[in-house]
Amino acid sequence: MASQQNGERTRVMIVEQDLSFGMKLADWLASHGYQPVFVRTVDAAIGALSGVRPRAIFVGIGCSEPAAQIDIAEALLMIRTVCPCIPVITIADQISEDLTQVVVRQGGRRFLVKQVEFSQIGEVLQSELSVAMA
């Protein structure tokens, strides 16, 4: 469950092109005490970050093709540049060694695959928030 400070729910941004998955994750987070902010593109996320001030960010990765990895690396770099201290958790359609290396190089500490249960996503989120607050 999300910790609340000053009566506010913990804001978590979801950057996900897959509308169905993004909405399901947002609903799950909301039902567990978080305030999800769902955007469909990295550009929208970058534009909203300063106003939203999330405590964590989920970034959906839909493709492991080499050309897409460049876009993923650039997107993660942009997010880390704007919010260097906020935990970024990536969730991919599928995992590959190349994609994992791209995520790790750009500062991603957690890498999940979409087949994971939402309860496990919640555990990873809570763990990352605890580390960020320490």
C-alpha cells in the first residue's frame, strides 16, 4: 500500500503506449492507494514531469528491435535528466540481453516483463520507493 504524506497519495507516473495495460496498471495502483498519472508517450511524460512530480515512474517498452532500443535509451536518458533521483521501473513486452543492457546503462535498476503479476509490480514499486526515501 502506498504511504501517504500530508494526506496526499504517492504519485506514480506510467508511460505506456499499450492503452489496455496502462489502464489496468493505473487502476491497480489507484486501488492500492497510489495516485497514478498515465501518459502514452515519453514526450508527454517529459512535459508533465515538473508539474506532476511523481515519486516513481513506470516506463513501458514494447519492442526489443535494435532501432527501438535507441529510442528506449534516449527516452530513459531524457527522464533521468529531468528527474535524476526518481526510481524508473521498466516493463517490457519481452526481455532480451541487449534490451536489458540498454536499460541498465541508462540507470534503470528494475526491469520487469508484462507477464508479471500486478502484486509483484507493487512489491518492486514499494521497494524502490523505500530505497529512494533512505
